[in-house]
Amino acid sequence: MIDIRSGEVLEELQQAVADRGIRNAAITLVGGVDAFTISTMPAHNALQDDITTYDQRGELTGTGEVVDGRVHVHVVCGIEGDVAKEGHLHAATVATFFVRAYVNEITE
């Protein structure tokens, strides 16, 4: 388990994975963030990223992977009004809450 209490989630997670020498793994995330940036793809172009930054708190859950030492995560963030925002995670800031990443290393 990687417990992130402050900072940028992907940076902290990437550093923790590198420090542990993890090259390949499955990741499950849970927690709350103070701001986040995600992307989705438009219907007319699956290779394009529509990136949106939300400068508001969100309840975060997500899944991802580590492949060749690189972290890749998709999340759902619940924001005020019971609205879900989901997509590929580009950044998320933790200051008020926490994010816990459960990392299951794959050794094959």
C-alpha cells in the first residue's frame, strides 16, 4: 500500500513505485483530492485527448497499471452535486485528504 497524504498523486505514486523497484503491477486507488486533471477522447477522434482541470474537491476511485515502471491510471471523481467525472488521470493534488494506492506487483 502506498499512502499519499500530500502532493501530486501521480508524481508520488511514480516515485514510490520506482523506489520499490516495481516494473509491472495492477493498481487500485481510493481517497479524496483537492483538484484533478483528467482526459477523455472525443467521439470523432479516438487518438485525441480532451483535457479538463477541475479546481474542486472530489472523492476519487480508480484503477491502473504499472508497465515497464511507468504508472497509468484511470479514475472516477465524485464532485459536488453527486456528479461523476471520469477519465485518464493527468494530475491530482492531495492536501486535505489522502489517496491510498494498493499496488499488486506482477512478476511474470
